[in-house]
Amino acid sequence: MAVVAGCFAVAIAAGWTPLAERIDHDAYDVMMRLEPVENGTPQSVVVAIDEPTLRERGGMRRVRTILSEALDKLAAVKPAAVALDVLLPDKGDDVEDARLEASLRATRNLILPCEIVGGKWEDPLPRFRDLAAGLGHAQQGRDRSDLVSREIPIEETADGKRRWALSLEAFRVVRGEAIVESPDDLQAGNVLIPAARRAGSRSMFIRYLPAGTPQVSVLEIERNAAALRGKTIFLGVTALSAAHDRLLNPYRQDVSGVAVHAHAFETLARGRFLTPASDLTVVSLCLLFAAAAGLTFRLLSGWSAYLLGVLLLVAALGLPLEFFRNGVVFPFFAPVAVAWLTTAGAASFQHFFVRRQLRRSESEKSRYQQAIHWVAHEMRTPLTAIQGSSEIMTRYSLPEQKQHELSAIINSESKRLARMIQTFLDVERLGEGEMEMKREPFAAAQVVDACLKRAGPLADRKKILLSLDTTVDGTLIGDRELMEYAFYNLLTNAVKYSSSETEVHVTAVLRGGELRLSVHDQGIGMDEKELKNIFKKFYRTKRAEASGEAGTGIGLSIVEQIVTHHGGRMEVTSELRKGSCFTMVLRAKVGAPSSNAETVDRRG
Ligand code: ADP
């Protein structure tokens, strides 16, 4: 859950980066190419002041005269409206201006351009402006990152005055309808333009006509009279040498500023708008992807999970196109990044974490099986003794003393069995933290004595001298039986891993509240690497295995658990072929224990 949430957050955050923006733009362009709008019959024509016009009519210096000539010729072909994309803010040559004024006056449905300069509207000269049926801004929307024109600001405000875009103004004039505005859209007659106001401006995606809008040179107006009649004319400069507003459209075609207005006009005229998806929709769908990725890897595993993950990615890739088909511009990067990252995150989490858990539970299982093995193995000796003794008793009629001896063996061995089972269970539960360990004071000397006595016969068999050179002082607090088990283990190990006719030596030092109980042997010893592992369950050194004495490798792990549960620690030193010294370092009090048992304490 946390992994998926983290990946989701990273993906959404990455969605704000410039790279994501570029990818979204590129995806938008690809979708526009995949889903182009039909060219149909365009309602507008660009009348271009192109390279030949400028060449023949004396260049941009004479632009007002060129405009007059164009307007006069256009008046004759009766267009629906003429929108000018040449700014006329300054006074020019008197004769030229007078001629232009006359031409403008003669133009029906004239729309003039304006522009924001230094935060203020720069309008045409009043003598021109007063002749216009509409005033529209010629601001271009281009993405700063790649100079591709995708949207235009359909409404701009400066200096407290709001202006529609040149294309919308032309549309309004041609349709003869007022524009009704609401925060979410604009309505011109029966056309609803989805352009919500954001930060004092509204923008509209331009649905570029794939084949471009028709274009006629100023020099060719008369020859194309039929094509111009009844159309909305966008009259502007297209000559590369003069136009400063050349852009690319999403088809990556070169497009002049005046043509952008014509395309925007076509978008309005066709009423096939693109709206940006709301932030809420984007975030909800991304959340859905993240949840689906999380659930997939939560509920499934293996190929089915990966397959579903891949399907999720495909869905994320296809989603923006599906939205685009329905007129909604959905970001591309965010859902894909969310689907990718959350799927990858959930998959790796499953792979590494869940697998690890599986491995752990498997090793737990095998550990348990080995433990059962150990009990079975350890039980064999007392069971054989009981079996043997009882068989002898039933098969032969024995003298009474012998019978006593045998039943004493049966009794003591069955008690040993019971103790063993108890110890095993206690130790298992101790490890799991479920056990209530006894907390009573007992003399350390008692433990040492009892163990030395029990280990005596083992040492004798190998002619090993088992010795204790000091008196053992101090009182320990805890579980005497467990402590005996631990110390006995150290003694038997020392005997097991020593060759015959060596010595096993026990020392006890009580100092500063600590009792150091050590078992020194002159046995096979261990190297450093082995020393690091001996307290692990079921670890046995190769050397011990070769000696034929090695047991199950569980003893020392139990010893360590018992000692730590008593608040102590184990210390081991060893030298190969020279011997080892195992020391239990335990908290102890000076003197003999008082007779009162301390409270029983829950430990875990
Ligand atoms: P085991 O039943 O095999 O003795 P332990 O847990 O008691 O299991 O000991 C683990 C391993 O540590 C042994 O197999 C042996 O390799 C090594 N080891 C323990 N005690 C000694 C010792 N006194 N000298 C050398 N090696 C020892």
C-alpha cells in the first residue's frame, strides 16, 4: 500500500515537470494526427500579402496601400466578413491613410486587430477603429517550450478591458449574435464554446484542418472571386520576409499567424471543440490506475499478475486517445507514469518482500522439522534404556535387587525423557517469547556441581580430566533447570570436541556483580569464521562433523537464548587444534541465596 502510494506521488509530482509537459504536448500532436478533423468545406479564406505581392507592390512600406487595394477588390466579391491581421495603431502617410480609411469604410463586416503592448491595449487609429464592426485581439498562443501553436487565448484582458480573439470576433459578427459568457463557457448563438476562465483569460484548442485553410494571394483576388464569395476573409501578411509570427501547427506544418486565426475560426464554425480534462478527472483516473496496480499484485501473482499489469499499461497508453476521440484533452504523461511506476513498484514489492516472507516461512518450517528431528534423536537414548530394562525384566526372572536396579533405571530415564521434552518445549516457547521463565534465586555452585557430576561418566569414558579449581560463589536469579541445561551443554561439548587424555577445566570468577563461568578445553578448536556461526541454529563445523561427535547443532543456540533471557551474554575464544573457552557472563549477587523465592516474572 505504502509502496503504491509512494509511486503514485512520485508519478504525479513528475507530471508537473517540463519534461512531462513536453511529452504531453508531443502526445497531443500525435493524437491530432491520428484523429484529424475532416477538412470539409472551409468557411474562411486567408487572403495573403505574400512574397509576390510585396515584390510587386513595393514591400511592407506600402502595406496600407496594399491593404486598400485588397479591400477594394474584396468588396467586389462580397465576402461574409473581412478580418484584418495587420495592426494599424500609428499614423502613416496622409494620402495612404485616407485611401485606407475609404476602403475600410466600404468593407462590410470589418474586424480590426489589436494587441497588448506593455500591459495596455494598442488599438487601431480611431479613424480606422470607428469603421469596424468588431475589434479582436491578434495575440497568438504558442507553447513557449516548442513554438507549436495548439491553443489561442480566446479572451484576453488588459488595462481592465476584455477583448475576444480576432477569430471569435469575426465569428460573432458573421453570425450576428451576441456572446453570452459564463465562468465555464462562452455561447455564441447555438454554439457553446467550452473555455473556462482561468486567471483572467480563456483559451481554446485549435482544431487545425489537416489540409490547411484555403489561401489566395492579394494579387489573385479577382481570379478567385467565386472561392471568396460569402466566406470570412482573414487578410494578413504571410510573406516569410515580413511576417514575424510564423509558427508550427501540431501536424508540424509551417503556419502563418493569419492562418492560425482562420483555423481558430474554422474550429468555432464547426463547433467541434476540444476541452481539457478536469484536474479531478485526471487525479481520479490516476488513482484508479494506482489502485488497480496495487490490487493486481495484492491478489494475484506470477504470470496472471504481470499480464494484468501489462494490460493496465496498455490501458493507460490508450486512455488519452480515447478521451481525444471524445473531444477531451487528457494528459498523457501522468496516467502512463502512474500505471508504470505503481505496477513496477507493486511488482517489485511482491517479488522482493512477499518472496522473502515465503522464504522465511519455509526456513521456519524446515527449522521446525529439524527441531523435531533433534527431539526424536535425543529421545532415543533414554527410550533404548527403558525398552532394554523392561524387556530384561519381562523375559527373565531376576533377583529382587537387579529388578530394583532396572526399575530405578526405567524411572530415572523416563523422568529424563519428560524433562527433555519439557526443556525442548520451554526453549521453543522461550524463543517465541511466550514463556514465563521462573525467576528464583539459586546458588551458582549448585548448577556447576550438578552438571559436573552428570558429565563425569562421559569424561571418564574418554579419559578426560574434568576439573574445577575454585569454589563457585554467587547467587543467580532465574530458572535453575534452564541454567543447568545450558552449562551441561557447554561441558558435554567440551568433552565431545576434545580428544581423549586431555583436560576440561571449569573456572568461576565473581566480580562487580558479574559471574564469569568458563569451560576451557584442549580440543579441536574453531577458526574465526566458524566462531561467528556457532550460535546459529543447526550450525555445525566441518571439523566437528569429521570428528564424528557432532550433534544437531542446536545446543549452543539454546544456550545463548537461555543466557540472554537471564540478562547475560556468551563469550567464546578458540584456537584451532589448541582448544576453546566458552564463558557464560551472568548477573550475580554475592553470597548464598535467601530461602524466599522471588516473584515469577513474564519474560519474552
Ligand atoms: P552440536 O549438537 O553439534 O554439538 P552445538 O550447538 O552444541 O551443536 O554446537 C554447534 C557447533 O559448534 C558444533 O557442531 C561444533 O562444530 C562447534 N562447537 C561447539 N562446542 C565446541 C567446542 N568446545 N570445541 C570445538 N567446537 C565446538
